[in-house]
Amino acid sequence: MALSRRVLLGRLAAAGAAGPALTAAAGPAGAASAPDGGRRVRTGFDRLAADGYRLLEGRRVGVVTNPTGVTSGDGRGIRHIVDVMHADERVRLTAVFGPEHGFRGTAQAGDSEGRYDDPATGLPVYDTYDKSGRELAGIFTDSGVDTVVFDIQDVGARFYTYIWTLYDCMVAAVLAGKRFVVLDRPNPVTGRRATGPVLDKAYASFVGREPIAQAHGMTVAELALLFNGEFVPRAAGRPAELETVPMSGWRRGDFHDATGLPWVPPSPNMPTPDTALVYSGTCLFEGTNLSEGRGTTRPFELLGADGIDRRWAAAANALGLPGVHFREAYFAPTFSKFRGRTIGGVQLHVHDRGSFDPVRTGIGLLVTARRVWRGFAWLPGHHIDRLTGSAAVRTMIDAGAGPDEITGAWQERLRDFGELRRRYLRYV
């Protein structure tokens, strides 16, 4: 029998109460070495806590976070920052704001936990999912906080909704007269470059509010600086009162496994860093009638549909896309598209992360899927246009264009975004 969200959270809280007690002194300390002896990245929260929370002194604090808002997993374990701050008398934590999937992560895609009191801390939890503007500003006002802190792990893709929760919360903070603090975390697929089409504002939605590249190559703090410099003043009338707490030890070329940080799935269908690596390309299949691998142990790495066979893998391999091979695969999703049915398709195997381009790969897979499978179709409403940021990708594929022609069409706008992006980068 399925448990309700309240019952589930209550049981989690009870389990947590049986563990080691937190003390006010138990905060992250200096950088430790990673398990392999390499560097250990210190997140924005690590640095905030090591500084005695001076940035939050005397403030009524609310935190926008989800299960990824954790300490860095040193010898004292992996704990949620809300639990840590709630137990620390130096912080006046008074509210939590939950995004899509919820603060404790009990909701599936396109859902949230609603308004409730957190059983573990007693703190009021407010639902921010699908809320923006004056509505969200009203939530901040009703909560009684004067400083809103954001700490959520992103995965580097424009259509991953947490960065637009960041944007919406920044706009709402301006409207409500609240201070805004962003605690930085790594981009798990590196911040070396931006790739893919740049959003056309005519196609703005919650999977893309403003014109950034499909794979933006930035951290959340860098995005916050860009949003505040370019977009928030236009939406709210002035910039946010923004402060960012950067990481130490992170380099732009670092993949997640170089950081020494624990991986906490940012959403139910983002189980591993390997998922994040391909996501900014293969999430485009959400706009088609093919399965994007939801309901399998390898979402966004497995793609397929009823009636697809080995010809798709052969056609995709023939493109010679850098850094990736495609294997003929068969799988039966446990939910979402083709639930309970065995379907055919491909599995992506990335063998060279440095040369792999997820967006170009996603385009190549769309082109070849349409060529080899007569059942290929875009979902009604053209959600694919919201994902790619315009109608161009869809119409070019329908017209028979190949990957080179399609990716070439967005290069000028991508170069312009690259120049804008460089002004806000904070790591080398």
C-alpha cells in the first residue's frame, strides 16, 4: 500500500531521531581529501558554515532547497543543511521552501509536497513549485523571513527546472524586499563550455525562462549573477540584493567524480552523474513518442519505442559522433511511456567525456530515430519546441536536415551567449 507524503516524512523523521544527535558545534570544517586522495571541493554551504554563518547573522532565514542540500560527506557523515542549521544556535532558521519534487524529495516529476510542517525540525515548509512573481513574493512575505538562501544541485541543462526556481525566487525576493543568498555547488558535467541552441523568448516556459544555451556550462552562483545582471531587473524593476558564496577547490574542467562530493539524486530520474552527462541532449526525447528511459535504472541513457530494432543503433553509430557509442538495447519501463511493455532502442555508452557533446548527440539521435522508425512522432503541443527553445529543431528535422545543418543553425546565437556568459564566470 502506498504511503502518504505526511506518513512517509514522519517515518523518516523518526528514523533520523534514532541516529547521532547534532550539536551546535557540528558544522563542516576545512577541506578534506577526496577518497582517492585527490582534491575535496568545499561547497558554498561548507564555506558559509566554516565562517560561523556570519553572512546570516541577525537574519530571519528561509532556505530554498531539496535533498541535494547536504554537507560534503566528510568524517561526520552526510547531513542535510536544514537539519544542521536548525540545530545551530548561530542561525535563526525560520522557514524552508520546496521546489519541484519537494524539500525532502517525496514527489515525482511535475509534482511537489505542498505546504506542511517538517516532522524532523518543526519548520514550516512552503511550496514554490510552479509559482512565480507576486504569488511567490507573497509566500516569502507570509513566511516572515528577511533573507532567502538558495542551495540546490543543478545538472547543467537549461530545461532542468531548479535554475528557473532560482530565477523566480530572485525576482520574488525583489518584489518582497528580501535579501537573496546563493550557496554554490559544482556543475557536475563541467563548466568548460556552453553548447546547444539559445532560447527564443517567444518560447519561454518553466523549462526555460530566459535566453541561455541548452547546456549552459555554469554553476548556480554564476547563473544567479548572470540573471541579476541581465534578466531580473527587467522582470522585477531592479536587481536583487544578491550575495553569492563561492566554492573552493572546484575547477571548470571538473566532472563530478573529481570533486570528492557525494552524489544525491537531484530528482527521481537523475540517479547518477552519468545521467546528468547525457541529460542535456537526450531529454529532448520527452518531446517525442519515444521513451526517454523513465521507469528504468538508466533514464536518459536508454531510449526506445515499440517497433524499433537494431537499425537505430547502426544508424546512430554511422554518424561518428565523438565520445559515444550506441548499443542495441531492449527494456521494459516500469512507469511512464510503454509501461510494462518490452521495447527496442539504444543505450548510450560515453567512452570519452572530454569530446562528448550531449546536445549534438541528442540531435543525431532524433534525426536517425525519425529516419529508421516510421512510428516516430512529436508529442501534441510541440513540447519539443519548449525544450529546444524554438521551432527550428523540429521543423528542420521534419524537412530532412542532418545533424551538421541543424547544429550549424544556432552557432551565431551561441557565440553571442558565450560572450555574455564569460562576463559572469567565477572559476578557472
